[in-house]
Amino acid sequence: MALPYASEHVQFRESVRRFVDKEIAPHHARWEEEGVISREAWRRAGEAGLLLTNIPAEYGGGGADFLTSVIMIEEMMCHVFSGPGFRLHSDIVAPYILHLGTGEQKKRLLPAMARGEIITAIAMTEPGAGSDLQSIRTRARRDGDEFVISGQKTFITNGQLADVVIVACKTDPAAGAKGTSLILVEASRPGFSRGRNLEKIGMKAQDTSELFFDEVRVPVANLLGREGGGFGHLMSELPQERLLVGITAVTVMEAALRWTLDYTRDRKAFGRTIADFQNTRFKLAEVKTEVTVARTFLDDCILKHMRRELDVATAAMCKWWLSELECRVVDTCLQLFGGYGYMREYPIARAYEDARVHRIYAGSNEVMKEIVARSL
Amino acid sequence: MPLFTSEHEEIRRNLQKFIAAEVNPHVDTWEEAGIFPAHELFKKLGTLGFLGLNKPVEYGGQGLDYSYALLMAEELGTIRCGGVPMAIGVQTDMATPALARFGSDEVRRAFLEPSIAGDFVAAIGVSEPGAGSDVASIKTNARSDGDDYVINGGKMWITSGTQADWICLLTNTGDGSIHDKTLICVPMKSKGVTIARKLDKLGMRASDTAQIYFDDVRVPKRNRIGEEGQGFTYQMIQFQEERLWGAASALKGLEMVIADTIEYTRGRRAFGRSILDNQVVHFRMAELATEVEALRSLVYRAAELLVAGEDVTRLASMAKLKGGRLARELTDACLQYWGGMGFMNETSVSRFYRDFRLMSIGGGADEVMLTILCKMMGILPGSSNKA
């Protein structure tokens, strides 16, 4: 079942493509070396109407549907431009604020986020707690009309640039999951500091960082959603996050297949093209088949999601199965590039570097399998 | 009959001490820099006799049999990256075997002796931008001009290419057929040799890999290894040792990845227990350890036969094929259990993940190994029956 792209989507895709060609492509290799994209690129994305496309217009968003997020992923990831953390900002943080925020919070944050003036992050993971989110230790102590936050987060996307961070904290350390709250922290608050921009094996242009909170005071009005409701709030938005990984995986697989067909049809060895070898033909036939099945499953998940019918277990299947397939497909394709597949100037090498984290972040595949197992 | 004797074990201990003192403390720095100091390191290795274990005594080697080369290959696998062992392997088992076996006394004095001593850094120049697996279709040619060859062409993916003193170059000396290729020792400082660029690679980052141009490079004919026109044959023979070396050098590295992963997952806790205590995790470690032992048996068997004077093309190719595939599977599986830390450059598992990916490509891609094996099984279309 094809996705219901309309003429507005076609136009949107063209404008994204133009933006990527002009504002991302010339800089991405340099951003990889620097480990972060420019703030200017964020602002330009905002000006071009490419941030928060899925958020209602009354809050400065694009007022468009989820397919605009799909298009953003496709147009960036077909080039392996994984530096800009637009997805996290637009499709993870913004929905939390839209669904959980007070009128004041939404008005204060969403329009500026849509303009790219405020860059956001969400901080759940800690050095001692990744998959096991219940055991986070960052503490938010109530003191009058303020929360006082102390702790440390790590692997935080947009960590070097974020102006506002949603921080998962323990407001009641004795209460397990029910003692968790989400609190907005502005980077300008005293006591907040950014740690290292972490050096990763892939997604090198994406600023992934440690964040430190040393008795950071924020007004109680910075609470996002219900006190103690943090865990439940996180669960409600995770299916979309998992779907985004699936969309990325299929986009990259489809691109990898295209690059590999082009390369193997051109590259000659032993008197013919690499594409002429039966081994190549059959490997690519297998890839094509798997990618087609993947695309069918993904589109079904996207449509369910747009009807608000994507359940947690199906989102988990989407995330683990597609990311695992992506790694296998990209690996197979890389092999067909021979020595060039090992050269970072070729997109297949960078796709290989990037793909590996898709099985780890947004909930490791082991957690995904546990979720699916429980649904049986 | 055990492959390794007490003499072997003494060499193994010395090598382990050397690696612990002179190599592993610096690997992180070299990875960051994208290069390791080959002259410095090779001189130290050479002085201790490690660069000529199975090379002729007349040129400073130890004259020992292949089992010693195997031992060294295996121990190099304890270096905490793939790039440095690879460069050492080029020096001992890829750029020099043909020279040692087929070179004249004069050319061996000029190039083999200093390489064994660690005064020269060696490179092997076979691959070109347009010819990797298809060695027969290389274009670099060496035109005869009096007592010299004049060489034109280019090579690609040359390990230690920015530091090498000389390169063992496979060239066309005739019409480009496989019977018209020649191996020539080319000093890298010769006029006309240009290092075009240092390549930015997915892994093996401590090893400098270069693209090199040769523009009317003049070398005396006495730099030729063996007979003109025999280069392809010599290189094919040289490949056997390269392939077996590759598989041998993977063994301890892969075991280190398992050990590091067990250590990490034992200490890391989630959901009330260590990651290691999850059945899928400890079962997977056992599966992978089994595979490494199976590969080791294949490698040792090939080495024993080589020591006994047999042709081990078949087993060496199998070992290389299996090694490359196991290395990918094992590093990938182990990385997953490190969670987010597996994606960080600072962990050993992520470095080995990147480094080991090359094994299925460099030194003869998997597809080439498969083609060789099919030929030997007599099942490659068009080839004559060979057992």
C-alpha cells in the first residue's frame, strides 16, 4: 500500500532537496571533522520551514502531516547526512512539548524551535543507565518553587548546541518508575555544563554529548507533564521514535542498493563488470527482495502511525527488524565496492559507520525483542 | 606432533613483552594521528630479529621455518588495533617473501637485508585504482631502456605508502598478459614517484595507506626480482603466505574482543543483573569462541603442511575466507552487547569492528578466495580439473 503523497508533499520534497543541496551538502564533510553542524544551518532550516513540520501552525509549526517527517529523513539520509539532529528536535522533543506542555510552555518554546532559534535535546540516558531507564539517578529535589537538579547524562543528541533540554529526573527516588519526571532545563541556567562531544565510530557530524547538572535551579513551571508521570510520558512517545529508526533504515537500504547498482555496473574486473557476476546479481536480487519487503512493512507501520494505531510491540518490531536488516544489507553492499567500500569518501562506507548505532539507540534491539516477547 | 616447541614459546614471550612495552601503550595515539612511526618501530623489531624469523640467514634473518612466522602473526593479533599488525605483516609476509625466495644476491642485499634489519620500511604495490581483485589487468608498466626500466602507472591502497623506503612493484613488462609481468624493487625516493594522497579509511587508521603515482620512474634492471615475466607467478606464490598470515593474525585479536566483551558485560548491570548473565549473551560468547578455535585449527593445519613443504593454497584461501567472515560476525555480535559504548571510538570493540571489516576485502577479497577454491575443486566454469 503506497503512502498517500499528495502534490503538497511533492513540492515539499523539492524544497527539502534544494535546501539539502545548498545548505547541507557543501558542509557535511567539514561538520564531520568538527563533530557538530553549524547553528546557522539550524536557523536556515527553520527559515526554510523544515523544522517542526508536523506541529500545528498555531504553534509556529508547519501544520503538515507525518509524511513531511518521512520526506525529511529520505532527503537527508539518502546522502548519509546524519549530522543535523532535526529529527530529534522536530519529531521527538517537539511532540513531547506539544502533548505534555502547558499553554505557556508551548508558546514559549515551539515557535522558536520551529524557527531554529532554540535547539533542543532530550536527556534520558546516564553513564550507568541506558536500557534500564528506571535506574536513572539524576535527582530533581523540590525547594520552594524550584526544582534543584543534579546528575549526569550521556549520549545526548544535539548535546553541544541544545538551548533547552528535556531532562528525565527522579523527583521521588524511592518510587521507582513512578518517581520519574520530565523537566525542561535551559542551557543558560547556572550549574548546567556540557561535557565532551563524544567521538563516535559513525554519525560523526552529529554532536552527541555528556551533560552535567550541578544543583541547577529551574522554576517548578518547567515541569513537563505530571510530576511522577515521566515514565508513562516517555512510553507514549517512544513508538514514533522507533518508527523514525525504521524509516531511516529503509531509506539507507534503498540508497545503498542504488549506489551499488551504479558502481557494480561501472566497475570492471576479469573482462566484465562486477554486476555481470552471478554472485553479484544474486546478492543484489536478495537485497532488492529484502528491501521491498522492508518497504512494505515500513509503509504499513507509517500508515498505522498516521491513524494513531501503531502499537508499542509493532513499533518495536519495526525498529529492531529493519535496523538489523539495514546492517546486513549495507554490509553486503559495501563488500561489492571492494577496496572503495573501505574509503570514507564513498557514501557506502559512511552508511556502514552510521548504521551500526541504529541497533543500539532509541532502545536497543535487545529491549525491542523483550517488548515483542512480552506481547506474545 | 605439537606445532610449537619451547623455542617457539621463548620467542612468543619476547614478542609479548615487546608489544606490551613498545606498541600497545601508543596505539591510541597512533590511531588518532592516522599513522604510526614505522621506521622507529621496525628498527626496534628488526634489532630483536623479529622482521626476519623465516628469512635467509645470509641477509640477517633467522632462517627458521614457517611455524615461527605463524607464531609471530598470531602474537601480533594481541596488538590493540589492526593497522599496526597489518603494516608489520606487509614487511614480513607480503612485500618480502618473493624477494627472499627469488631475488638475486644483489637485490636482496639492497632491499631485503635492510628490511630485515628494520632500516627500510617496505610496501607491496599490486593493486591499482582500476584493478584490485583482477590483478592480471594492472596497467602499470615498466619499459625497457638500456640497463633500466622506466616505470609509468599508479598504485592504490598501499599500506605504509607514505613512509616506505621501497615498494615491491608488480608491473607489465610486455603486452600485459599474465606471462609478461615483473616484480621490481622501486626505491620510493626515486624521481617520478609521487605520493598522491593518504587515504581516509573506515578502519586500520593507525596504518597510513596511500595512492601513489609513477611518472617515468627510472630504476636499474638489477632491481628486478627473479626473472622477467615471472612476476605474476611470484606474486601468486607470495599471496599464499599473505593469506595465511591474515587468518593467523586475526585469532588472538578476536579472542581479545570476546574477552573484552565478557569483562564489560560482567561489570555492566541492567534490570537487576549483569548483561553477561543474560542467556543470549553468554551463549553467544560460547558460540563465537567455538568458531575461533575452529579457525585456529584450520590455520595451524595449513601452517604444518607449509612447513612440510606442501602447497597450501587451498587451505590458506579457506582460512582467509573464513577469517574475514568470522571477524565481521564476531565483532558485530560483541559490539552489540556494549550498548551505546560500542558506538564510541574509545572502546576496543568499536575499533576492532572497523578494523576487521577490511579482512574480507584486503589481501584478496572473499570473492577471490571463492574463485580460487572453485578452481581448485575443478568446478569453476572453463577451468581445467585440478584437485
